[in-house]
Amino acid sequence: AGPSPRTCCDGHGYKNAFGAFHPPVVTLTDRTLWKTMHVGMIRHGIAEIVKMACVENFPLFELLEKVNPQMLLKTKFGTDLSALKDVE
């Protein structure tokens, strides 16, 4: 999950009854975090990206076909290139 533009709170017995929608001005990503993550967590993230590409972003879907999601998983989004030694 990414940074959410929603700020909500429950009220009157309903979840997220009150809130605001403010998209972030900028989002920073620390790519070194991916190197430390368990492969299963990265797999879940790639599944979310594929889902988003299928539902609403065909150019992203085409890009994923070119990049090969298995390679994204193996290299942890390009942060662990030691996995490429097995490919050569």
C-alpha cells in the first residue's frame, strides 16, 4: 500500500464516516527497504501492481509484460542485482 490521500474517522456506527481527501504533494520512496523485504511481501506488491494495470492502466500492463514481473521479484525491484548472476 502507498500513502493514502484519505484522512477518515468513524462516526455514528459507520466506518470512515467523516474525512477529507488530500493527495500528497510529493511521495518519497526509500528503495533500500525493498532489499530487506521477504520475497512474499514483494510478491504481494507486484500482484497489486498487476491488478491496477489490468483494471485501469493498459500502458502499465504492457510495460509489465516487457519487464517480466518474475525478474522484479527476483531482483527485489532492482535493488538486489546479485540474483542476476543465476540468470547469466
